[in-house]
Amino acid sequence: MPEFGRNTLELIVQELQRPVRVDESFDRRVMVRVRRMHAERRSHFAADWLGTAVNLTRRPAYAAALAAGVVAVVTVGMLRSRPETVASAGPIPVQFVLVAPEARSVAVVGDFNNWGLGDTALVAENHNGVWSVSAPVPAGVHRYAFLVNGKQWVADPTAPRAASDDFGQPSSALVVEGSLE
Amino acid sequence: MESSDAALVSRVLHGEVNAYGALVSRYRDKYARYAVHMLGNREDAEEALQDAFTRAYRSLARCEDPERFGAWLFRILVNRCRTSGARRVRRGQTFVHDETALLNASQEHPAEQTMWREEIERALGELSADQREAFLLKYVEELGYDEMAEITGVGVSALKMRVMRACDRLRVLLKEVHSA
């Protein structure tokens, strides 16, 4: 036991800074979970995209309405985005729109596509500065954001902000209700 | 040559999931120390650390500066420890010292050193969670107050106060043990 009267704090810190070693089995446990998440994500994402293709081709009226919405946004020239939902079985197609004329690329990342991990980000198409992309989103409450130029994290300016979480970037809240059909 | 954090993150984001293992190995021990001291036992610490790694993987695309993956992961861990600590309080569990760590320490250090370590762990457990967090971040992890504020979301003045009170309390607690 060290004598007091010396620099006690220094002695405490010295003791607490000693290394703590974790068994190597820890790595294996983490990687088992990570690989499982990786496999689940890839299978879900592929299935969701097949569903979207079918839904959109069956709904020309929806596509036309969406195009009209894009034009309206361009006309007013505001920074605006709007996820819209239509009736569908299974995951609901949601349209994400962001007006960002200066952007070189825009993608949508959220918990529904595991924040774009492993190339699952939804790459938006540019229509004169109005970026849009459709994606099937399961019913429930989700967080999402736009990834501009591959690095700038932008919350949806027209959607409610999601409560703060661990990751330090802004995100928006999206509520997708269950099937309407 | 060892890959940078940014290079490993990039490989993971491009589907090379095994590259994440290198990041786990790199930060496992370093951050286990914080979790063990913060939570007071190895089981909760490993759980919080494992949770932090898997949450970080799930949200890896949200890591704005992959070169600073370690700092980003640490922020997640600090939050995980807060959640775990709050859960433990709700369960009514008291702070216990890390028996495994003490056992390891006793093999490496004289008995007196082990006693000293045990008293420090016990004194740490006497601090409030806020004070313990601030003290560990400042003195053990050697972060600046600005970094601490960024990680914890607490203002610099409040953090300085917590650190000061933690130091005063530790001195009193350990002096009491020494005089007893």
C-alpha cells in the first residue's frame, strides 16, 4: 500500500492504467455475431429489391404522381425531401427525395438497409438537382439519413429528427405503417 | 505493414466482413480496460464491449471519419456502459470489483499491490457513475475536456466539476482505508 502525502492521484492512475486483457475467444464471439448479421442483411436486401421491382412496374399511376411531385419541388426551389408510401403487400415502397443541386452523389442509408453497409446504400438518381430513389421498407419505425457525396451525413429536412443515438450524426425518423391492401 | 483503420473500414464496407476481425483485435484490450473499471466486473464489461462492436459493425457506414474508427467505437462503448450501468442500478446490483482482474494482478504483483488495486476498485465503485465516467475518461484514458464533452454530451464546466469531485472523493476514500 503506497504512502499518502505523495501524489495519490498519480498512484491511482498508474494502477488503473495497467492493461486489462480479454480472452481471444472474445474475438470469435463477436465475429460469429458479425458474420450472422452480414449473411442476414444480404439475403433480406436481395429479397426486398425483388419485391420493389414488381411493385413499381405494376403502378404507373404512382410513378406519374411521383414525377409530378419532383417537378413541384424543382419549381419552388427548396431543399426538400419526402418519403411517400403506397399500398403494398410486405415491405412498403417508400420514395426518398432530396433537393441538392450541388451534390455529386446522394444515397439513402437507414436501419432498413443496415446503414449502407456492404454496398447496400440506396443510390439516388439525379434529376436536375432533385435526387430520388425508391426502396421497400418494412413496417415499423425507422431511422434514416442521406449520404451526400459519399461522406456528408444529412438528415431529411422535411421529416422529424430521430432521437439522439450513439453514433453522433443526425438522422430522421420514418414511420411505415403496415400493408393497406 | 499494419492496415489503417480507414483501410479496414473500407474493406468491411465493400463486403469483406473478416476485415472487421482486425478492428476487434486492435481495440479489444484497450477498451476492455475502460469497461471493466466503469462497470466493475468483467462479465458486464465484456457484454458491453461485445455490444459496442456489433452495434458499430451494424452502423459502420455512419462512421464519418473511418480513420478515427477507434474514437467512434469508444463513444459507442461509453454509451453502452451507461446503459449497462443504469440497468444494473435498476436491478439493484451493487458495484463489485473485478475478481478476475484481481486474480490476474495477484499473479503479477506482490500481495500489497493487489490490496492497493482492490481498494482502488472499491473506491471507484463508491463514486457516482457520472463522476467515475469523467474521472476514467480524463485520467485513465487521458482525453481532453473537449473530447470528453463530445463523447458524453456534457459541457466542459460540468465535466471539470465531476472530475474534481471524483478526485477529492477518491483521496478521502483511500486515505480512510490507509488510516484504518
